[in-house]
Amino acid sequence: MDCLVRRLAPVIFAGVLVACSEDPVGVDAGVSVESAGSSDAMVFEPVYFASSTSMGEVPAEEPEYSFAEMPAVGVSSSSSSVNPMPNNGVPYIRILVDDASVLSRTDSLEKPAYIGCTIEVAGNGIYADVPMSAAKIKQRGNSTRLWYDKKPYRIKFQEKTEMLGLAANKDWVLLANFRDPTNLMNALAFDIAREMGSFNFVNANRFVEVEINGDYKGLYQLTEQVEQAESRVNVAADGVLLSLDQDDGPELSPDANDNFWSATYKLPVAVKYPKTLAEGSLEQIRSDFKRLEDAIATADYDAVQALLDVRTFMDFLILQEITRNVELEAPRSMYLHKASAEGKYVFGPVWDFDGGFGYSWNEETKEYFGSQSWILGSTNPSGSPFNCTADKKNDWGMCATGASGGRGGFGGFGANAWDGSGASGFFTNLFSNAQFLAEYKARWAELAPKISALVSERLNVYLAENAVAMANDAERWPWPESRNNTGKNSAAAARDLEAWMQKRISDYSAVVNGY
């Protein structure tokens, strides 16, 4: 194994330490990884950490678990004072578990199980440290968990804990971003959403390095779990948090008791809050959601505005389009919520963009930044052959000829074939309303220059802050040769991302004006 590049800060090392047990208890646009921070970088033979190769069994059902006991003082394997963590410009997380294979499984479709752990955080001079605290950890995600060796994780503290400058909470997520050649696509999408200024909550971005049982796991993105909480999705006891998600819906999660097919557009809906549903409440939620669906289906803008925060809906669609997030079609990970029973539906939080950005869906090459086709179509989205209610669709999921929604079925194909995705009419029918369309065009004109500036600025900052950690991650997880002929070179890929995004932002202005 070639040595990893380490940046050693001229201060006492600090890191993020996690010990786990199953027992009760801006760099300039042209800067490369090699040149970023070269004045203080050192190359040395590190203590590189061996991989855990044993494979344990994941139980079919999640067992009752307990938090780990605090390890004894002076145990070198879990004490930052004895075994200090590297400072590579980002916080560092160390995890110790009795059986690391539980956190490495690739072949299990069973629900991941928590194992108890303790977590100690040191912010490497960037954020405040967190004393060693009882917690637990498990794998998270769907395809990202099953397809790739670099796993995403969810951690849960026994007590609410502030993490890296973020409001105290028990639940946190470590995104692996393995398939992302830049490591930055989710972070950039979150930053764009934050710049839009309309969403009630947008996930934070905190990049950290992680090791588990001495095995260096690479660069991760720590962020909040999407859930109800005062500092997250702040909804009252009579409010709701919904996810439009094929994986969590009735077809792929038929045994769940918290999902349903929506009445008008047959969208897969999962209720994320309330966590416990009283008898009859699921049907009440479905009936209430139908009110919004029906208002959209009739393009009754007054009715829609009474039920929906339209600004968040517009910003949500703009973000899906400029990132080319094809998950809108399924849909997957599309959230909306109501703060109270009498409140309006509000779109967000936005989540999960690694299927966007022109991904080829070729798992051999993992190529991004290719296609520039439009998710909502290059002409008015209401003309989509998929824009009709569920009762007017055929077996292929397309509208029968003459159904509401413009072209209708196969009759719309040929010289003027639809070039968008199969996104539900729930997302497209309002474009048939002149007032909505005019406001959408005005909103895009307002946002376009802000987003263009933000993309370049944030990518430069992230490359500067994470250059050494990105190099370490690329060393740990060798990647297929890309068109840059460099494997996973985040600096080169970020330049491709920037060029792809700037072209898309520019081109979308002409598309929107032509709606």
C-alpha cells in the first residue's frame, strides 16, 4: 500500500474517536490535490490500518440493543491521549467495535442492526471537541449500502449531543459518497438549496475522516438525519413529514404499516412523522394529501396556494432540474411536510443527489457529467405524456390518448417526441397554469445568477479544505479510470462538475423562457 498523504498541523493532534461494542454497556479553479496546501503538507509512511475481513451475520430483525460502556482510561486502542488522531484539515472519527464485519456486510438485504459504541469528537481546531459519549452505529442507505464496499453509516448518541457546530441531537448520518467522483455533489445540492432561502431546513455539510477498528475508511460527509426535531424538520404533534419514495412505498415495502399509494396520482408515500400512527390516522393523512393532489390535477392555482407553500415547490423543482436528479421520476427521497394540521404543505428537506449530475448508470465506469437532457422536458412540462392522474394511465404508466396532460399516450411520439422523464403529473401539471408559469419563470431569473456564482465559490472552498483527505480517500478506495485518466481525482472531477453545472444553468434559462 502506497503511503497516504498526511497534513500535520503545528498543534496537538485532535480527532474524533468512536469506540463501539455489542456488549451492554476555496482553492482556485485550477488547483489540483497535489498543489493545494503543499506548503505545509508532509509525506511519510503512516501507520496504515488493516482491514477487517471476517464476515458476521446480520440478524433478520433488529435486536434490542444497549449503549456501550465507557472504556477504561488508558486503553491505547480507544484513547486519543494515547493514540492521537491525524489532523488533515478536517475532523477525524475513530470507531471501535467488537465485530466490525457487521458494519461491512455487502450481501445482506436484512435491515441493518445497531451495535453499541462510544464516540469522542475533536474538531481539529475547526469545531469544539465532544467528550467520549455512549452511542451506537449501523449501516444506512439502500443501493449505497448494498453495492459498494465503502459503507454509509448512521450513528445515535445516548444523549443529545452537539456535533461540529450543529445543534444537539442524538441522530447523525455519515454519507460515504463513494460513487461521487468529487465527493461534493450532495454538499453542493444542499448549498444551492440553502442559497434559495425558502426551505425550512437544509442539511449541513461537515466533511470528516473516519476509521473503524484501525481500518481507515476515508472521507465522509457528516450531516443531520432527516427527521422531526426542533432544529431539523420542525413540525408539531399534529403535523406530518412525508417521503415520496418508491423504496419505502407499498410496492417495495409491503409489510410496512406507515405507507400508502396516494389517491389521485398513485405516488408511493411513506409517513416519516408521526413515528407511531394511531388507528385510522394513515387514511386521514392520505385523504388530506389527496386535497393537494386534486388541486394540482385541476391546476386550480388559488386552491393550490391555500394548501401548498408554492415557493418551496418551485425551488424544489428547479433544484431537481439543474442537478438533473432522475430520482424525481421514481420518485425517491422526495420530502414534504406540514408544520401542523392547519398548516400548508412545504417541500423539503432535499436529499440524495448521487443519481443526478448526468450519471451514466454504468457501474463499471461510474461516469458523471454526461447527459444534459431535461427531467421536466425541453418544452412546457404539462405537455408530458405522463401528465395525467392514475386512473387515466395505461399499463405502461402513460396517459391514454386524449387524457388531461397535453400529448397523451403514444400519439405524442414521432417528430415531436417528448424528451423529458416520466415524472408524475403531480410535479408537472401546474405548468399548465399561466400564473404559476409566469412566477416560475420570474423565480428562475432571480435564482440563476446566484446559483452560478455559488457553484464555483463552494467547489473552490471544498477543494481547498479537503484536498489531503480527498487524496487519502482516493488511496483507500481505488477507482475505475475516468475520462481524466486519473481514477478518482476529486480536483479534476470538480472542474468537470463546475463546467457541467455552468452550462446547465445557462441552457436552462433558454428552456424556461420557451415553456
